[in-house]
Amino acid sequence: MAWTAIIIAGFSEVLGVINIKRLTMKKWDALIYMILTFGLSLYLLSYAMQTLPMGTVYAIWTGIGTVGSTILGMILYGEPKDWKRIFFISLILASAVGLKLIS
């Protein structure tokens, strides 16, 4: 259950970051969504830390947040899609999978 919680927490983090971007575009409903998604993310993060190692949980959470936000930025906001960015995103994903395998 802790692994499910950390994955949902990571995706909630991505939604929070997307709502920060929406706030910069003066979409004020994004403030409510941002507070809710970050709140859920932190709650699930603390739940996962009760049974999994803190370093692993934090690395997975930030990895999902980083990769998800970067990919959605490329898709939704036209951010650069050069091969270097894709390569380093792949390294983050591989590291997250590696941490799961050894935990």
C-alpha cells in the first residue's frame, strides 16, 4: 500500500506544479486545486514514509514530480523536446525503478 501511496503522491505533485503554471496565467481556480493536490501529495508522502525508507520515498516522489512535470511541460506548454532532456528524464526514471527493485 505504501508504494501505491507514493505513486499517487508523485502524480498529485505533478498536478500541483501544473496548477502553479496555471496560476501564472491568471487562472484563479488553480489556487484551490494547487492547495488540494499539494496537500494530498504531502499526506501520502508522510504515509509512505511510515513503512518505506525516507530516502527511497523522497527520491521516488521527486522523480515522479520532475519527470511528470517536464513531460507535461513539453506536451502542454511547448517546452523544448531535445534529445538531451529526454535522455536525462530517462535516467531519472531508471533510477526510480532501480530504487523500487532494491527496496
